Amino acid sequence: MPSIPQELINAIVSHLPMASLKTCSLVDPTLRGPCQRILLRSISLKCWLSSWPEPPNLDAALGLLEESPHVAPYITHLTIRLQLPICAHLSALQLILRKLDNVTWCMVDGYYRRLEWSSLLTFGLSAALAEFLGRESLRTLHLRRIRGFPAAIFRRTAPRLSLEDVEIAESVQDPIVPPGRAIDDLALGRGTDDLYPLLASSQFHSQTASLRRLSISPHNDKCVALILSVAASLQELQFQDKGLESRSTLMLPPLPALKSIEFLIGFPGRRTHPVLDTINSILTSGTSPNLENITLSFSWYGLTHSPSPDAKSLAALDSALASHPNAPAIHWRMNFRLMDFESAKQLSELAERVRREMWNAKKMERLVVEEYQE
């Protein structure tokens, strides 16, 4: 075993299933480290007092880190699920956060109930979490179900941010806005509509000025203002349209750096017409000359009638694609997961209609139709 280069051992270990990793970690010291780095790279802390919905595990996690100090640097992915009260395990959580110095990906989740950040002050936890979330090593942060998350902490967090059901609270006691870490990738899920104007405002410009990727919902005018504020640097734009109805065409601002745009469509019926109109306006306006890829992703649920678009709409889209100077590729992604026979038939008919009507894109080898089960 010692004659095999460590780099080769690491490469072999990275392709093993989890069950084999556990066995290999007990075979030889040369294998133990590489296997444990994979087995222990992710940890989920269940931070609550009662045994519902699951037993808390803070004391067990702290015991592992104290008994095996070499494990802490292996942990790069951390999930913190908070549900008050957690006072009985508070010291354990604080000690764990101090020991984890190599975390690059983190999720803080209010879990069963939406967490009031101000309540953490009562338990003395806010300072420990603020210090942890402000570390330079953190690259990706997901916040879920948190009300009143302090803007001062938000400005110091990771360059890749994903927010869902989150409210950011401005401090009335600190009118001077400190400079923040630049955000490269921002995803705003459900329950974040009120953040759009805030993030589009001048006080966040230093953070969003170099934003490269943005994922938002298109169902209100607030999203256009946010897109406008980051238009100069934006390269990837995703619209999460699952479960929502796009009632009108989005009139997007010029996006000179835009390379890809994607629409996640939960209900592939008549509501796709505004999406196609939005795409056509981008293609024909001449304001996104670097566009390379357009993706329409149809999910399996909610399909209750024959999906549009019709042949005329597809022909118009095909013509707009052909006239664009960069001739962007268009991807139609059809997810057939858990579909009944009639729904699957309808989506298959849409896939065939796309292949038949978009003959320019097909001839130029710029048309991709995927039919898959997620």
C-alpha cells in the first residue's frame, strides 16, 4: 500500500460508494484519512431541546470533535437546523462553531417554524452565529425561514447566497452602511419578494456590482428593478416560475454580459406564452448580444391540459433565434417524473411539436430537446 502514490489513492477512494468507504477506512491507515474526508465532510446539527421532530445531536457532535480533533478540518458542509428553545445545548453549539474552521458551505434553517433572529439574542447565540457566518472561508450560504436577519451580518456573509422565506432587518441604530463582501451568485426563492427593492438599492451596490448569476421569481415588477441594478455584470439569469402564473411579458433592461437565461416552468400550459414573448423581446431587441443559451425546464407536476405553445409561437421563436447575431442554442427540458399516462402523452406531444416547428434551430444544430425522469 505505501508504494501507491497518495494522489492515486485519493482518486480511487473518491469513486467508492459510501458502504465501501466505511469498510476501507478500517483497513489501513493510508486509506483512513481519504475515506474519512469524504464520510465526514458533511454534518447536520439539530439544535432544539425536545426529541421532536428528531432527537437533538449537539452533544454527540461535540463529543466526536473532542475525541477526534483531526475530524474538524474534514467538515466542509454544515447544516444548522434551529428550533427554539435550545438553551440546554447552547454551550455545545458554541463550542462546535469554534472548532469548525474549514466550512465552505453552510445552511441555517429555521426548520419547523420560522425563526425570529431577535429571539437568539435571548439565548446568547446571535454573536456566535454572526462570527461564524462572517468567516472568509465560507463560500456558500443558504438561509431559510428566518425573520429579521440583520443586514450588518448579511453584508459580511458568503459570495454565493441562497435565500428562502427570509426577511432582512435594517438597523435604525447604524445609519452608516459598512462595506460588504461582493456577491457573485444570488438565489431568491419564495418568501423573499420584499428583499428585491432592498437589494436593488444603492446601499447594497458595493455587494451586487459584480453579480454574475441571479435566480428569482418573475411574477412581479420588483424583479425588473433588481435585474436593472445588476445588469452590467449579469451573465446568468434564472426565473423560477414553478407554481406561478406569468401574466405578462417581462420587459427586461439591456443585459450586455448575459450568456444564459433559464425559465423553470411548473405549469406548462397557456402560461408559457408570456415566457416566449419575453424570450422574443430579448432576442429581437439587440441588447443581449452575448447570449449563448436559452433553457425552458418543464417540471412534471400541474400538467392538466394540452401544453402550449402552438406552432405559430414556436415558428416566431425559431425565427427570432435565427436572426440573433450569436445564434444562441435553445434547450427544452421535459421532466416526466411521476407523470400519469395522459400527462406524459401531452408533454411528449409538446416535445415532438418543438422538434417539428423549430426547423431553423434544428438545422443549425442549436436545438436540444431532453425527455427525462428526474
